[in-house]
Amino acid sequence: MAKKRSRKSKKNKKFAKKRFLKNWYKGPHKSFKRSYREDYTRETKVPGIIYHIFKSFGMIFKNWKLFLPFLIIVVVLNALFVGIMNEANYVQFQDILDETSEQVSGGDIGSVAKAGLLLMSTISTGGLSGESSEAAVVFGVLIFLIIWLVTIFLLRHIMAGHKVKLRDGLYNAMTPLISTFVVFIVVLFQCIPIFLLIIAYSAAVQTEFLSTPFYALVFFVFAVVMILISGYLLSSSLMAFVAVSAPGLYPMRALSAASEMMMGRRVKLILRIIALIMVLAVMWVVVMLPLILFDMWMKTFEWTEGIPFVPICLTIMTSFTCIYITTYLYLYYRWMLKN
């Protein structure tokens, strides 16, 4: 009997030690202990990227009675508090492009090419909104957080099979606003390597630092390191940005849970983000190019001058893009929770 008790006590101590080590050491990369690949390689059963892309569109268009009024509200908020691009600035873009085309190609540039260059120049110069004052930037961040929280609130109830109204989302989705803003600040800090890369690149271009092949190679290595650091950090923080929208979840706990959930899965998320960027680029070209061409034809009539058609379309597309990005990431988060 004594031998059986001693064996039992040793077995209990062994299991207690395993439980202690499991609670103290949660996953690899958390101490100086070596992490083996088989320890952090985790199977992920989620739908494919193509299905993911069309499922995100389907969630929005299937529930258009919710998202269309929400899109209108967001566009109005942007127009009131952030502002839309001035029509005079857009006309100035057109005049500059006309002068450049006459100097380069003798004015033989096609309408489609002109529309594409107008779209690229408008986006690249930050002309999607009005003057970027400090108040406009603050309101822009707040409107983005509202889009994020309301969209997730609506999707959560839709996927749960509940009947939800837009009014419920607007009134009840703002509860985790402060927690979401804290995670947003953490995301900004994790983007510091990319910000440093942008500053270093602008300084290198001005000082012709990249003209020497060796220095160009050094800068390339520096750029890769900065992008990898931010990419590694942001790959889990994006999921924390979704997780923190759950009621009662604190921001630091959401960041920790998202880091554990994405362990060994970051590359797959990065591939999804790359696919998302490509889809958004195609969507903007397919939607905005015909609208810019229509605006160029419409401006041949004198009475249409001064109508900010393209700036309004740009604001609508920007708001819809935010809703689509939120839907895309939330669906992936829900699928990841099942693994």
C-alpha cells in the first residue's frame, strides 16, 4: 500500500509540474529556451483566399439594407468633419496633367490613360479629403474607429443569426471605443520602423545616398529589416484590433491573446493582407476609372463646372474600403477562433 501511495504521489507531482510549466511557459519564443519548429507549427483550417475575398463582398451586399445607410452616414460625417477634396484642386490636377502630356507626348495621351493618371496622382498626393488640419486628422481617426466598431458589431450579430438594426450598432458598438483606441496607439508604435524607413528614404534621395551601389545595398538590407520587424508585430496586432471589440476584453489581454493565436500563422495572415491590397487596387481601378471618364465627359458642358462629382465618389469609395477591410479581417478572425 505504501509503494502504491508513493507511486501515486510521484505521478501527481509529475502532472502538477507539467501544469505549472504549461501555465508559466505559454508557447515558444517566450524565453531563452530554444523553440523547435514542430512546437510552433500549427495546422490552420480556414477557407481559401478567393473564397475569403468573395465572402467578404457577399456579407456586405447580402446585408445592403444595413450597410448602405451606414455608408451614407459615414460619407456625411466625412464631409462635415474631415472634408472632401476641393473641386478646384482636382481641376488643377487635370490642368497639370494636360500640360505634362503636351510636353511629353504632344497631347496624344488617351482618355483612359489620363483617367488612370488622375486617379493615381489624386491618391498618392493625399487628395482624398480636404485640408489635413490637426482637427481633421483627429476626426478622421474617430470616424475610422466608428466604422470599425459598428461594422464588427453588425457582423457579429449577423453571423450569430440575430436580427440586428443599424440603430443598435450605432448606439451599442461604441462601448469598447477606449480599448480599441489603446490598441490603435500600440499599432502606431509598432509602425515606427516603417516610419523610420520612410524618413531615411526621403533623406537618402535628397542626399543622393542611393547613387553608390554599396550604400544602396546597405539601405536595402535596412529596409528589409524594418519591414520584417513591423510586419511581425502588426500581424498579431491586427487580430488584437478585432478581438478588443468584444465587450469586457481589456486591450493588453487582447494583444496577448492575439499573439498566442497567431503564433506560427503570421505568414498566412500576411499573404491574406497582400491579397487584400491587390483586390482593393483592382476595385478602385474598376470603379473609379469609369467615373473619372464620365466626369471628363460631363465637364464638357458648362453648367456642370464646379460640381465635385469625383471628390464625392472618392469619399464614398474610401468609406466602403474601410467597411470592406473590417469585414475581411473579422471573417478571418472568426475562422481562426475555430482552430
